Amino acid sequence: MHVVRFRLSLIQTLIMIAIIFAVASLMPRVAMAQARTTSAVTQQSANGDVALSRYNAEKKSTLEAVFKEAILPLWGNAYAGNKSRGYTPLAVSAAGLALTIVGVAKASKMTCDGYVLNNSYSCHHESGVFLPLGMLTYAGGRIWGLVRANNTAVDHNLGLQRQYGLR
């Protein structure tokens, strides 16, 4: 049985760093959106406005949108109110997955050059850019989808605040 081993390459390290930075950059925006929502709710609760109850009934959770998008692409954007914003990140992720599959298929093939002095083959795996490029593209598409789902929920909530005069 042949086992393919992959070492942590520079591209894989960059993917992990990009994921960490994307999540870190997502957190302040979530906190700011929640703070804006809280201030609007506090401002309107003193007035006892009907618009506040409508806003609370229709607002979307940014964390729920990101969580749903992480589980299934497009689900978070659909929940946040604009499914079409998730199509491009989904297409990028699908292309990355296809490149990754091609890369794994190429890496699993072994090429042998012939006999050497001690009657053994000189064999090596085909190396290429498909696997790391596919992994990077897939990760980029997924991160993009998560950020887009968060932004869609924030935009939805801000639109509701404007619609109901809470800003």
C-alpha cells in the first residue's frame, strides 16, 4: 500500500495565516455591529417604539450567518437575506476543490525511471502546483464566503435600522 505524505509547505502555512487573519479581522466588525445594534435598541427602548419590536423580529445574527456559512456554502448568505452574494465565493471554493482533487491525483502517481546499480527503480512522485494552488483557492473561497455572510447580515441589520428610523 502506498502512502502519500505531505509536508507543511510554505503555501499551506500561508493558508493557515490567512485563515487566522480573516477570523481576527471578522471579530471587530461583529463586535461593532453588535454595539451599534445595542445602542439603537437602548435608544429606542426608552421611547417604547413599535419599530423596535419589528427590528428585533427581523434582524439577523452575524454569528449565526457565519456559522451557517461555515457548515454549508450559501446557507449563511441566504439566512442573512441575500443568497446571491454567496455565489462567487462558492464558485471560487469549487474551483479550488477541483484543483485540489487534480493535485492529489497527480501526487499519488509514481513515475519510475528504470533500473539503477542495485536493481531497484528510481521512482518519484509527480509534483506540481495543482495541490497547493487548489488548497489555497479553496481556503480563500471559504474565507471569502464567511466574511461575505457576516457582511450581508450586518448590511441587512443596518438597512432595517434605517428603514425603521433607529439610526
